[in-house]
Amino acid sequence: MPCRVYRQTLLEITDPEVLATSGKKYHPIVEQSPDSNDEVGGTPCSKSPRRNLPRPTNMKMSDYKRVAVTLKSGLEAWVYVRA
């Protein structure tokens, strides 16, 4: 099975409550990419089971989903990506 590749882009926020809370019209989001050279930098912060992951603040859940990915290091991690 080929490795999934991701990139970071921006999501336009239309929910008035999220806009009022964050004050930002665009929030960063990770999505699958067709370009095998794309990658998203970051640092794993927890080995918590999926059920213990906190929901990111100021996010409309219909815009995001949580998926398991294999990192470049070979570690597995749960991440939020574009739904």
C-alpha cells in the first residue's frame, strides 16, 4: 500500500461562533496531497489512545476528521485532517 502524503493549507471559517472566538477567517488544516514531495512538519506530543485525544479548540468537527498516519520516522500518530 502506498504511503499517504499530506500538506498544510488553510480552511476558510464560516461558522460565526468560531469566527467570533478565534478572530481569524482562515485556520490551518492538513489534507492529503497528490505531490509525493509534500510533507507537514511537527512533533508528536502524546502516545495517548485515540479516545483520549483532545478536540482542537475553535474547530467545526464537520470540517475535520481524525486519522492514523505513519510518520517519516516510522512512528504511528493520530492527526486531524480535512474531512
